[in-house]
Amino acid sequence: MSAYDEKPWLARYDEGQPASVTPEFPDMLSLFRATVARHGDRDALRYFDGRVTYRELDELSGALAVGLREAGFAPGERAALFVQNDPQYVIALLAVWKAGGIAVNVNPMNRERELRLLLDDSGASVLVTLENLYRDVAAAVVPETGVRTVITTSELEYQSRDDARTLGGVTRIASADTLDMAELIERHRGDVPPPVSFDPQDTAVLTYTSGTTGPPKGAMNTHANLVFNSQTYRELCELSAEDVVLGIAPLFHITGLVGHVTVALLLGAPLVLCHRFDPAAVLETIREERATFTVGSITVFIALMNAPDASSDDLKTLTKIWSGGAPIPPSTVKAFQSTFGQYVHNIYGLTETTSPSHGTPAHAEAPVDEASGALSVGVPVYDTVVRIVGEDGEDLPVGEIGEIVTTGPQVVKGYWNKPEETARALPGGALHTGDVGYMDTDGWFYIVDRKKDQINVSGYKVWPREVEDTLYEHPAVREAAVIGVPDSYRGETVKAFVSLRPGASATEEELIAFTKERMAAYKYPRSVEFLDEIPKTVSGKLLRRELRDR
């Protein structure tokens, strides 16, 4: 007897899904407009003590869209969003679409070199950023790029609390060479941008993902991708307009974009934001806002468990919890359930699958593989075909380990201006994930390893060569090789092996500090080991596998 016979809910995730998850809207703007018509007076955004209704969100984003067009932004152009989990992200995202453009998600932890790379690759003509990020990072970069217009804003907007934990010490920073978002919106309040229309396969967002053989690539998440997986979250997690979405995943990340922003826009539910993650602030927000649903990295839930005085009362309303982006130890799920009384459902996907391709349905618990102790990442979601293939591309039988290949409405059409990489990763539209796993007899999938050399730090992907290249900038470094090592909190963390130039000297602390100044916080190595020689093949290729075997 299979699981489909024993568990009727699982049968819903087999091939041939109900019409309720067939995309109801051709693009995200039509989806949003339908929600405004249905739920205009409901809260769309809650930010500390601030509230923005769906009708107000429509007005704010429309005014900003008019301001963008006035500044010369044309349909098809790209606008980079370089902010934290603030209301301005959602306002700007909708405004870019209303102006006919493509949004470019930028990690607010990026430093100058990383920001420059994304602005150059995307060809962004507009940058929307926080005032402090402009001062500290973007101001030195923008003159060297194609950005024509910079719009700055403050995390102090849209709320009035001066005791908010994550806003402590923030002050307003005026800049003469930027436009102020609040002033731009006020200038065009009540104005309506010219109508635009999108084909479902038009690119809505460029979300950057790093590979192992080159620089970050812009995955072209289409309007159809976003609409489909917004509905996938709705069905998989059994969500409705009565839910309250807690935004703990970064909004620039595909999980935050779809699992928070676009699913809330679909539901007409409020999205609760608190600028950046702080365990105590999040627990307080859950209690105050009575949040019911969230999805985030397991490291977030570990941090909540370890917060001082955390108790089951804190998460009493948060009954719908999913986690993805990093491996989840079964022991952590048990510990979380013991602390808060809530089960953490596993979910799996990539930037290229616009968030979930697999998930653990509501009211189900993921099985644990007896041999490896791995927790299942779930079953394929609606209308999604997942194959396990061998080295020759042949389909492997149940239980055998191979690469996971995914086909479905959530799979991106390719990488921005990178036809060769697109052909390599998406032959015939089937995504070769680079993740290695297997399917059991009941249809549950397990990830057992990664084919690529990527390092997964709390759900963020780190490209080893990028860290190595940064280390090479230090005058004492002769050779460098970077790998991921197990970490009880982050899943993996970055470790560097370094050989020094003859006569040169450097300490572990010095190299860590050197990279920390030049990279996003999750990328720099937490440990450095010195070797006389880095192991290599005869052709000079670094043997990261040998280093991992140590």
C-alpha cells in the first residue's frame, strides 16, 4: 500500500492538479488589482505601529510609478531594490511593475564590489535604496554604473515608534544627489501611471544566484512564475485572507519575495515587517500582530528557540510554519516543537524554481530517512514533475541517488543575458538543480548532497571562488581554497585554506577581518587554516574535495 492510499492529502500533490492552482491571473499587476478590488480596506503592510491598507498601497505605488516615469524610466528597464525588510520594498516593487519595468533584487548586505557587479550585469537605470546604504555603499558605486536615478528612503518611514529594537540609533541622512521617495510620492499623490500590460512570460524580477563556475547570474523570474508559486503557497500551506504573514525571510531572497510578499498580495492578507531579523523583536511582533504564517531558514527558528525567556505562549498564533533554504536536522524540529508546541514543515526550492518545488503539506509531518537520518524535503508541488537522473541523464528507479531535475510552471525561463548558462542548466526547460537526492516509494524526496561546490549558509548561497578571489587580494596570500563545513547553527559555514607567500606572514584573525571588510556578512570565512601547499590536480585545479575529506 502506498502513501497515496493511506493519506488522501498526499494524493493532491500527484500529477494532474486541481484547477484552483491553475494561474488565475496573467501577471502580478492583475493579481494585485484584483486584491485591491476585493480587500482595499484591509491592512496590506504592518510595520511596527504603522499601517498601510491595500488601497493606500495601490495609491503609493502608483504615485511612485509616475515619479519613475517622470525621471525617464521606460518600460522594460530595470530598477534595483537595495533595502531591508521595509514597506518601501513592496511599494517600489509594485511601482516598478506599474512603470512597465523589471525589479532587480539586491542583498542589503552587499558591499561595493558586489553591488557594482549586479548593477552592471542587470543594466539597472534606477536604484532604490536606504539612506544609510547609499552613504556607506552605493554612493561610491553609482557613478561607475549605468544608474541614472537614485531614490533614497529611510527605515524610519511608515511608523512612529522610537523604541523599535531593530531601528535603534537610526537617523535621517539627506543627500543632494538623490530623490527622496516620500517627497516623490507626495508630489504625485493621486496621479495614475500610464497603463501597462505584461505577457505571463515577461520577466518580473531578476533574482541573483551564484554558480560554481562564474559570477552571480540573474534568474529571470517571470510574472507567471510568481503567480503560480504564490498560489502554491496558498494551497500547500492552506492560507486565506484571514492569515497574518510574518516577514522574517529577507525580501530580496526568493523565499521572502514569494513566501511573504506575493502570497500576501494574492491573499489580501497583511504582511508584517520589522526591518531586519532580531529574535526578541520578532517574538514581540508575533505576539502583538498575532501572526499565523511564516517561512524562513531554520537558523531563524533556532534563534527564536534560544531567545531569552522564549515560551510556548510566544508562538501560540503562529500555527503555520515552513522552513527552507538550508538542511533541517530532525532534532531541531523536535526541539522547536518541544519549546513552542508548533511543527516546522520542510520545504525545498531554488531561485530558479521561484521558491518551492517540493514541500510538506499542511497537517503532514515529513518522514526521516532511517539510514541517513535526513529529513525529507517534501513531495513535488502542484503540476510539477521531478526526476532523479544518473550521470548519463537516464531516469533512475525509486530509492537510487542521482541529480534532481525539475520541470514545472515555477521554473524560470533562463538567466539574464547568459544563453550558454541557460542552455547548460535548463536544457529543454528542465532545471538541473545540481542537488543530489532520491525519492522513496511513497513519493517523498530527500537531499543527500550537492553536486556543485556552493556553500549553503543559512539559506544563502556562497560561491567559493568569490571568497578565494577576495583572499587573493591580501598581499601575504599565495593560494587559497574555500569549502563549506558543517555548522550547528547555520547548516554550513565558510572555511578557508591558505598558503602564504615566501617570507610573508598573516594571522587567522587578520585574514578574517580582511575579508569581512570586503564581503557580505554571510560570505567571509569564520576560520582559516594555513597549509604549506593547497592540494591540486596536475592541471592546477584546486582539490576542494580533498580538503572536505579532511
